[in-house]
Amino acid sequence: MIQHVADMDYRPPPGMGGWLPVEATIVNIQPENFNTRTFTLRFVDESLCESYRFEPGQFNMLFVPGVGEAAISISSSPYQIGALDHTIRMVGAVTRGIDRIGVGGIVGVRGPFGRGWPLHKLAGKDVIIVGGGIGLAPLRPLIHWLLRHREQCRRVVLLYGCRSPEDRLYAAELEAWSGRSDLDVLVTVDNADEHWTGPVGVVTNLLRRIKVNAEQTVVFVCGPRVLNRAAAWNFLQLHVPPAQVYVSLERNMNCGFGRCGHCQYGKHFVCRDGPVFCFADIADIFAKEEI
Ligand SMILES: Cc1cc2nc3c(=O)[nH]c(=O)nc-3n(C[C@H](O)[C@H](O)[C@H](O)COP(=O)(O)OP(=O)(O)OC[C@H]3O[C@@H](n4cnc5c(N)ncnc54)[C@H](O)[C@@H]3O)c2cc1C
Ligand code: FES
């Protein structure tokens, strides 16, 4: 039974913040689109189910025995206790390995790692969330958090873009969010089908449809690199201060907790100092291809 808590404690449970994975059972697999599924995991150790907490935007290292590990964002609500969602696109050995294990099988989990979305920056602000493709996964816990603490901020806007209507993640939930009066949801697709009546084009085009009060807006972006860049520059051009623009970045990970240097990004380690970065802190390296 999934319980919900009123408050959060983000510290990794004892033994989970280092190299050793703990076992979790895949209890459900929800297809999202042709190559992406949401895996619900439940720790074999029941006490971990109770004690594990995470901050929206953090990730776990998921381990497939004999194959390896991959960094995967936690995509469930931070208030869902006892089971953790990870929305995974099947691209390589580990992600396909998790899919092969299937419901009832065991994966290893280390985490939660990294710094998530800065929830303490939202009081009294307009919040604009920009997601592209699977980038909606680490934004989903944030949206759940915002809906729980809705009175703390002013407008909340979700701009989401994906390739086609069938590629949308969390289609039912997006539908439900669209029906709410306290959340503005705009979804755009690159390629429409005959049933699609919404916008067509890249997600940054949606900015023309909303009013941005630059000084009082905080922006959260997660998507492919090209979207992260375009969205960040667009908001800066609209005079949103760099200190109020946050981007979640991806790098190849190994340890996940700042020891191996695999994920170095300029002077930062993405696993430890990110994956969520304030644009003001990475402005000097953000546009450089080779970093
Ligand atoms: C903080 C963070 C959060 C993340 N969150 C998520 C998430 O929520 N969901 C998710 O699905 N992913 C997420 N990722 C990405 C995920 O960690 C990577 O896609 C990971 O590499 C997958 O591991 P894999 O072994 O399945 O694929 P890999 O084998 O590592 O392949 C990854 C990519 O490299 C390509 N590739 C593989 N082998 C080769 C080759 N020989 N030559 C050239 N290209 C190759 C693949 O086509 C694929 O595009 C996240 C990454 C980070 C850093
Ligand atoms: S993955 Fe090892 S330092 Fe970041």
C-alpha cells in the first residue's frame, strides 16, 4: 500500500549513498510510448520503503547484475512512499537490461544523488516549467510538489514538447493537469496526427502564448541539450535574471556521489553539484560544445 507523507527528509538512508546497491523489486511497468516505460520499484527491505525520501530532481543509479549501472531520475511524487517510479527510455545495455528483467525481477538501487530543483526559491514567484521528451520525468516530482504547496507561488505554467502525440509521457496525468485551474498546461508536438488539435512546433514557440513577468519568474528546464539551450536563452532574452533560470543536465555517470570525476562539467561534478544547475553558475560554459 502506498502511503503519503506531509513533509520530506532528503538524506539517503544509511548504506544507500555509496557504492553498494540495495535490492528493489520491479512491481509495475507502465508503457509511456514506443521506447519508454515507467518502472515502479519497491525495496526488498521494507524498512527502506518507509525511510527512503528524495528531493524532486534527484536521481538514482540503477544496477543490472552482469550489465552495469545507469543514472535514472526519480519520476514519482515525493509524497508517494513505499514505491519509486523511474521513467526509462530503452537506449542501451542497462536500460534494455532493466526492461528484460521485467515485473517481479530485482534491480540494484543506489541513491538518491545530486541536487534537485530549488524548492526554497519559489515563494511568491511565477513558476514556468519547460520539459522536452523524457525531460518531463525529473520535472514530474516537482509538479507534484508544487500542487501540494500550491499556495506558496503565484502562477504555475507547464510547457511540454515531444515528437508526436503518442510520444507524450504521463498522458493521463497531463490530461488531468490540463483540467486544473491552478496549473496552466501547454503541450506541443513536432508532428501532429489527425486527432491533434493543440500547438505544433518546438516547445520554445509556446513562450509566445504566455505572459512572462521576468522579475518574478523562476524557470525550470529539462530536455535534450538543444532545448535546454534554446529555452534558457529565450528566457534570458525576456529578461528573466540568470539566477532564476535552472536547468537539469545529463553527463555520463559512474559513482554518482562526487568521487570518480566521470561527470565533470567545468569546475562542477554533475552528480554532486547538479544535475540541476542555476544558469548563473554555469553561464560561462553552458554554450561550449566541448565541455
Ligand atoms: C542525472 C541523470 C538523470 C537521467 N535520468 C534519466 C531518466 O530519467 N530516464 C532515462 O531513460 N535516462 C536518464 N538518463 C540517461 C541515462 O543515464 C543514459 O541514457 C544511460 O547511458 C543509459 O544507459 P544504457 O546502458 O542503457 O545506455 P548506453 O549504453 O550508455 O547508451 C546511451 C546512449 O549512447 C548510445 N550508444 C550506446 N552505445 C554506443 C556506441 N558504441 N557508440 C555510440 N553511441 C552509443 C546509445 O544509442 C544511447 O543513445 C539520465 C542521466 C543522468 C546523468
Ligand atoms: S559520477 Fe563520479 S564524480 Fe560524478
